[in-house]
Amino acid sequence: MSRDLTRAQFRAACERAGFVPEMLGYYRLPIPGQHIAVNVFNAGDRRRDRLAYLHAETERITQREAAAR
């Protein structure tokens, strides 16, 4: 049995982090001044993996933007 988040837990964690669901698995990342959305289905089937993917993509894009300045 794998440990995973329920839909409600996943939704609440996304709200706390500022991830906004758009459509068909896409979530808008909380990066000010930009509209960047990624698809959580790239991370697999587990909601824990999807939440980690959203955090990792936010960090990756934030670092890329900071390096470009």
C-alpha cells in the first residue's frame, strides 16, 4: 500500500502553495508577473509526486529567471 494524498489534501496543499488549477491537469505556477502553467500528469499517478513536481518546476523556473537577470 503506497502512501498518497487524498484529493482534498492535494487541493488544500495546492491552494496553500498558490498553484491554481486551469484545465486538463494544468496548474498555473505562483510566479509573479508571468502566466506559466505545467501539466501535473508529467509527474505520474501519485498526488504526492504531482505536488512535488509543481514545487520543483516553480523552483526551477524561478532560478532560471533569476539567473537571466
